[in-house]
Amino acid sequence: MRLPILSAALALVFTGCATSSFEKLYPGMSSHQVVEVMGSGPTRAQEFPDNSTAWYYGEDRCVLMRDDKLVAKATSEDTTTINTPVVSVRDTSKALCAPEGYATQEKREQTIETPFGNVKGNIDPKAAMEKVKDVITGKRGDTEPAAAPTEGEQAASPTP
């Protein structure tokens, strides 16, 4: 009887300690409070003409500061677009902090996970699905390469 109660108490203690410092940030905090809670300053910053500054902590977390106060915060979001036993593709929308009216390009990154390793980059998951579907069904469309010249035949030279 004591073991389950002790286990539950330990789980509660460890869950409370697992709260990240980023989750403790709230609007209205001063820049000094943000640095104190995060344990360091940002890894990079981006200034805007309206006296706002986006502070980035790595690539996955950011806060928007204006007049020495925290205005907003954002984190990267993961979604799985393809999930099979052999291959999965995870699409990540990177954290983005910008004041209203300042449109910035959203950064996205895809990760292809296979038993042979992982590949990160910018791919279009819909195009990848179409390519896989075409390979499976045997369709090649207009992308089929031209036949190689036979012996004694010269390859056509490109026209200018």
C-alpha cells in the first residue's frame, strides 16, 4: 500500500519540476525578469521599426518585447504529415515573433525519419506523397528520361 502512494508522490514532484522556464513567462514581464527566468539572454534578436524586438531562444522559442515589456511569446509546432512503419515525415512550423502589421516569412522545416537515419530540410510533403504514389503505381509522367544514343549514333546537341 505504501509503494503506490510513494510512487504517486514522486511522480507529482518530478512533474512539477519538469515545467520549462519558457512556460513561466507571461505578458507584462520586464526584460530583466525574462532573462532571469530563462537563465540567459536570447541567442539572437530581431528589431522592428515600431521599437519591438523579437528575442529568439534557439530556433523553437521566441518572445516579443516592446518598451521593455514582454508582449507575446511563441514556440515551434510539429505536425506529422506522413506516418508509416518505415518512413515518417514531420513538418515543423518554426517559432515566429513579429508585431502586428509586420508580415514576415514563416519558416518551415521537414524531417524525414527512416530506419537508415533522418534527413532535415525544406520539402513539400504533398509533392513527396505524389512522387511516392507515382513510383508505386508505375506512372512517370513527363519526367521519363530520353533514351541513350546507340553505338554509332551521336547525341543531339542542344539548340541555343
